[in-house]
Amino acid sequence: MDLTNFLKTGTYLKLKVGLSEENIYSCFKKKDLSKKYYYNKLDKNEGFSYFYGDGALEIMVIDSKIYSLQFDPARYPYILTLFNNIIISHKTSFELIIKYLDIADIKWSFYQRYCHSRELTIKTEENIFIGCVYDKGDYKLSKFQVFEDLYNGFF
């Protein structure tokens, strides 16, 4: 799964935030997706997630629209790459990710809103959030995510 275009555009394959749930099925066969994981089993209208690639990609759906796309670099056996040849994982340093963003000429900033205790988040100009968690002396890359942002602006 190459994330270069995702980091530049917020789109993966033909999926992006705001599109209808039906667009998911034009990119993936239903049998390749997990069962729907409902956020509230008693009220299925609250939304659900599909997982693809052993959880490497989470597609959140709320009100029949794609609300979020999130990649988890710790999920195996799926390999995440940048520039079609640089393998990234949860062990890739945060500094290296920032270097790759600079090489790709993707503007970014530290983003306070989603920084909790030992988590650090940056936001790109395309509203992609990249999270890192500090754990036992190391930062671990935890997510690449775009979602419907009520605050909608860069920085």
C-alpha cells in the first residue's frame, strides 16, 4: 500500500472523505473487507468501520458517507510504502517521516489538538494527520489518517 498519493491528496485508490459508502465497493470486493464493525450495536445509525488488509486500512462510515481513512503502520503482513519503494512501519522514526514529507514538498505543522500525553501529531496541508506515540524511549509511528475535519483549515 503506497501512501505517497494519500499524503499529497487525502485520497487512497478512489476513496476520499465525503464520498458515499457505495464508492467503497467500487474499490474493494465485499468479501475482501471485514464485516462491518458497528460503533454501537444497539444503534447501528451511529456508524461503522470496515477494515482491509488485516486492519492496515480502516474506512469509517457515518451517515452512509466515508468519514475517515486511516492506515495503521503496525499491521502485518501489509507493507506501507512511500514513493513506491521506501518501506515504512511503526518503527520508522518520526524524523524520517518529516524528512520524506519535505522531500515530497508536502507542507506540515505540529498539531496540538490531537496531541495527548505521549502522542505527537502533525498535520499536512491536505489535512492528513500523522501520529506518533512515545513508548519506552522510542517514538512509534501510530497512524496516517484523514477525516472530516470540522475545523477545516491548514495550521
